[in-house]
Amino acid sequence: MLNEIRELQQLLLAKNKTTYKRYFFQTIDFDRLTGIIGARGVGKTTFLLQYLKAHQLPMSKKLYLSADSIAISSLFDVAKAFAKEGGELFIIDEIHKFSGFENELKKIYDFLELDVVFSGSSALKIDNSKADLSRRAIIYEVEGLSFREFIELKTHTTLPTFTLEEIITSHTDIAYTLLEKIDTNLFDEYLEFGYYPFYFDKKSKYKLKLNETINTVIEVDIPSIFNIEYKNIVILKKLIKYLCASSPFTPNITELLQKMHLGSDYRSLYRYLEYLHKAKIITLIRPKTKGDNIFTKPEKIYLNNTNLYHAYCQDAKRGTIREIFFQSMLKVHHTLALPKKGDFLVDEKYIFEVGGRNKGFKQIKDMPNSFVVADDIEIGSGNKIPLWLFGFLY
């Protein structure tokens, strides 16, 4: 069994030629049980293979297993056999594909002297698992490419990141510095193609691959994690299409129930929206006072990133694209809510109004800590900040 796993591991290592390291490579503090979760296609497998290669242990003490690559009855049995051979680092990819993985990980953690790193869908229900992994595992959630990372991959340059506070206070100077190194004409390419790293594998097939990836999330990943019947998967797809027609969508729950033919079953509707949110296909902006209660009506619903919007929505509206980009960059390190005035309340402190180059301050006039985020400008001034600059937050 271990020999077969090692053979597959070697094939993957030989195939993986990627040297670029994502924003999270140096930020993860590995412990005895470390989980990496994120949307399908954002580079989790590449990261795990890079980590396997870079780890100072000799290869004989490291093992990579994709949970769906070979037929095994027990992850614990594999781990035990590996530990008996002197293994120290066990990496398990796509762990959500293995039924009962929670108890398997608990047994490995409790009975074996192994460091375990695992990856899974962003929808993975760690906190609610019966094995209580939340007390044992440290979980890191990773996102798709930022605009900065896209430029680095595209142009083979190295660029800095900036905090939100740095952008707010010094955006003019930062923009001048960056414009000496980058071409902001790449921004439109990023909005349509740049969120998922596999764009750089075969650019002409990107949208086809993206649609295949999302279909796999809806048809395979979500049913494997949540209790949803296969016949209801069509509702998830209908929700995405419906959101396209209205995005950025301020939901009318009664109308949504009618469109999805759910009668008065609003709890199922909220669950389906939550499944898509957890799987990083949509983003729900909830009232800041209601927290993460899934049965609270979201105030706005976006597709998760601009590439999904371009791929799914035939009539791509620039105003919607701007808001989707802004929320996709900010949500990585910040909390978002809908303010009474403006488009986004960030960290319960800053108010942002997102628009085009001529966007003014009328909606947020006299509001403290308020800013206009403007598309189609390279350099801003005062409280007017270029939209593209928020692509350098990570």
C-alpha cells in the first residue's frame, strides 16, 4: 500500500513544476494537525507538493496521499504503517473525499507521533464535526490569486503587499511607486481570467476549465459534505443563474422561493445559499448585527469573484464587477457588512463607496472614515482611491 502511494507521490512531484509561492506559503504556522481549506482550483494541491519538497525532512519520512487517488479503507491504517517505518510528516489532500475523515484524523492525532497536514474544500465542516477536530486542528483558509499575485505570475516580477491602513493613508505615493513597475492595463485581464492559478496552465481553455471546476464543486464536493439530495443540485445551479440576472443581488426571499419552486421552505433556501457561500461560489453579505446565523436574510449576494461573474453571466455589468472585485480582495483579511450609506462597511470602521472614475462623495457626504473607490483611474487623491490598488492587500 505505501509503495503504491509513494509511486503516485513521485509522479505528482515530477509533474509539478510550479515554483511560484502563493501569499499564504510563509504565513501558515504548522502544528501537529494543520488544515488548509479553500475553493477548488485556488492551488491547495500545488501548495502541499511545494511544502512536501521544501520540508527539511528526508523524503523517506514524508508522505503525500490524495484521499481519492487509491482505494483505501482507513487513513489511520495508512498513517500507522507509515509511522512504523519512521515517517514523520503525513500530507492528506482532498480529505473531504474520504468518508468519516473526522474520526480518522482524531485517531491519528491521539495515537500516532505524526505531523499531519490536510487539505479540503472550503465548505469542510470542521467546527461541527463529531470528532471535535476544532480543538485539535488549526485551520487556514486560502483564496484565489490577488491582482498582485496575478501580475507577479504574468510578468515574473516581485511586488509588495500593503495593509488597508497603508492604502487609506498613503495610496497616492503607493500608486506612483507601483506604476513604475506594473501596467494597470492588466487589470481587465485579471478581472476576467486571473483569479484561479490554472489560467497559466492553458489560457485558451480557462473558461471551460472554470466551468468544469464549479460543476465539480456543485455536483461532487457539496453533496459529499452536506446532506443534500442529488435532485436538489439543480436548484444550486438555478440560484447561480438567477443571481447573474440581478447581481449585485439584494435578495427578495419570497421571489427567490417562487423562482426556485420551493414553496414556503425558506430554511432550505437559506441552506442552499449557505452551501454555495461555504463552497466559495457566492459571497453573502449579512447584517453586521446578526453574525453568521445562516437563517438570517443576507443583505447582498455576490458571485465569489469576477472570473465567475464573467464565466456565468452573459451581460457583465461593470458596476457589479467593481463591487465583486472589491469584496473579493477585502474579505481575505477583513470583515464586510452593508452600511446604511455607501456600499461596504469594513471592520465596522471604514465606509467605502465603489464606482467609476467620476464617482463623487454625495452618498457618503460628511460620514467619518468614508472613501470613494474609483475604477478607471490610476492615481487618486485625498479620500478617492483607485480600485486596482486594493488588489495589493495580499
